[in-house]
Amino acid sequence: MQLISKQMTGYMEKSSWIRKMFEEGIRMKQEFGETNVFDFSLGNPDLPPPSAVKDALCEIADQADQPFFMGYMPNFGYPHVRERLAEEVTKEQGVDVPADCLVITCGAAGALNAVFRAVLEPGDEVITPAPFFVEYTFYAENHAATLVPIKSKPLTFELDLDAIDAAINDKTRVIIVNSPNNPTGAIYTRAELDGLAAILEKHNAKRDRPIYILADEPYRFLAFDGAQVPSLLDIYKYTILCSSFSKNLGMAGGRVGYACVNPAIEDKAPLIGAVVMANRILGFVNAPALAQKLLHKALGSSVDVSIYEARRKAMADVLDSAGYNYTMPRGAFYFFPEAPGGDDVKFCAKLQEEKILAVPGTGFGYPGYFRLAFCVHEDVILGAREGFAAAREKA
């Protein structure tokens, strides 16, 4: 009870910025009208699932009268879905991933928590580059660990490898790598990840327990201008990959994802078993049956990425015309510009005066910037042009 109360307080202080702006958007739309408010606050993808999902729904509906249609299954998920997923992950990562290295989970959040439960002990530390997805703090605290944010380089958001190296100590157990990144859209290069791996191997040589990289990759499919997302499975042996199908299949509410233990780990069976057990004892038991059935038939398809490409270009045009300073996102569907005047909270208030909803960088552990989610209709982006210019002039 005491821990939950503490976490609730922390949640309200840190995570509330996103929800606060989202809820403010609902209020403002009721007051001023849906088309007069420009809401970039929440990364809630609006694209419908690819047609393969609808086709699968229709096909699956005809099987609903079969015994155990929605019955229990192994905690790691349906074996045939696991096999199909292994094929897709192998193709995506360029590494041969057998089915027994995969655990199907309740979204990437379920995967992250199952992995943390499997590898963390009380007092351990989890390093993450900042800015970062704020829920990481609470996921670490769920398992009596502490999140340690390390600021990435300003504006470009490249990894500060020297700072990460200096932060590693005997308590360090996991480093989270979220690429393409939320909220910056950064994609870490092969050189950066090779450098990180070298640092961890240096520290591992002096430790009994290895430091794991937890690769959080729900945006892997969304890389622009030919950018490549290097596979950490190929770079660092002690990598565990977590992902979901919230974005690429438009199934955020389906709550289906996976954890993948690197097949290069020699004695991996106990680790995989621990993730499977954690999936069960954390109360997930297994990922939803219907979502797994849909996944089996829809794997390999995707939402129309060209729509996100057009929105990214429109957002860049709007920000350029108003004189904002930013690094073009190479992936995901977020911009993270500098806040004119330096105070991100005050500047987001100025944007709100123009009926534009954005999230202060403070909410992601990186003050002085603000996040814009461009997973909205292009009309919303273009309609906000004058408001962005007006807020910039006031700063």
C-alpha cells in the first residue's frame, strides 16, 4: 500500500503531463469545437489496422463455436503463433530466432515488466537514456529497482556513452535502448550501439551477473528516409528484445506483444523460463487469445507508412515556417523541438493559448524541449500553422 501510494504520487508528478494535456484537449474540443483544437499530446495512432486484421476477424468469427476457442493456453502463448512470430522476428532482425526464445505477452508493457521481474533484484538499477518514456520509472519500481536517467546529447539526442559508462556500478543490471525513440524520433546508429556494447562488455568482465540491454522496439517499422534500425541481437549477446503490435498493426487495444531472449546467450533456458513464469505470476497469465489469433494471420502486414511520411513532412514544414529549432526525427511519430525561451512548461502554455496541445519535455525527463505526436490527420497539422507561429512570436 505504501509503495503504491508513493508510485501514485510519482505518477501524478511525472506521467501526468501527457494525460493532463490529453484531457485538456478533450475539454477544449468540447468548448471550441473538434476542428478548432490541434491536439498533438498523445501518441495514439489513428490509422486503421491493415486489411489483413479485418480479414482475420471475419475468418476467426466462423471458428467461434469450436471447443476451447477462447480457452487457456501455455503461458508463453499459442505454439503455432510463437512459430509464426519466430519467422517474422528472424526476418526483421536478420538473426535466426527460434520459437522457444519468444514469449508472447500483453503488449510491450507486459514484456518489459515480465523481463524486469525475471532479472531484477531489490536495489538494482536500470539505466535509460533521457528523454525517455516515463512509464519506465514505474516499471522499474514495480520490481524494487531504481531508474537512472542519463541525458542524451542536446538536440541530436545521440547517446552520451561517456556518461553511461560513468553511471554503471555494481547495482546496474539493465540498460533500456528505445530506438526509434519516444519522444525524440532518434534512431541510434550502429557505431553508437557498438560503443555501448563495448562499454558493457568491459564492465561484465568484472561482474558475476551480466548487464542486460533491454531493446524496446515498438516503432522499429517506422524509419524514414531509408534509415536502418540496427539489430541489438547481432551486436550484444545479453540483449532481450521487447516489442508490440500497437503501432504497426494498429492494435494498441489488442494488448499483444512479445519478449525475445537473444539466442546467442549460452544458458538461456532458465532466463526464458523465468520470463514465462513472470508472465504468469504478474497476473497476465497469457496474452489475449483473440489478439494472438489475429496476430497469427496479420503478421507481415502493416499500416500504410507513407501516411506517416507525409505527416512528418507537413509537421516539418509547419515548424520550419515558424522558425523552430529541432532535429528531424528519423523514426517513430514524434518531433521534439527546443522550447523557445527555454522554459518548456511556459511555452506549452503559450501553445495552449493558440489551442495547440503539446507535452513539455519535463514529462520525459528532459526540460527545455516539447513533444509533438504527428499521428494525427494532416489537416490538424496544417491547421495549427498560424498558432505555432503566433506562440513562437510570443516567446
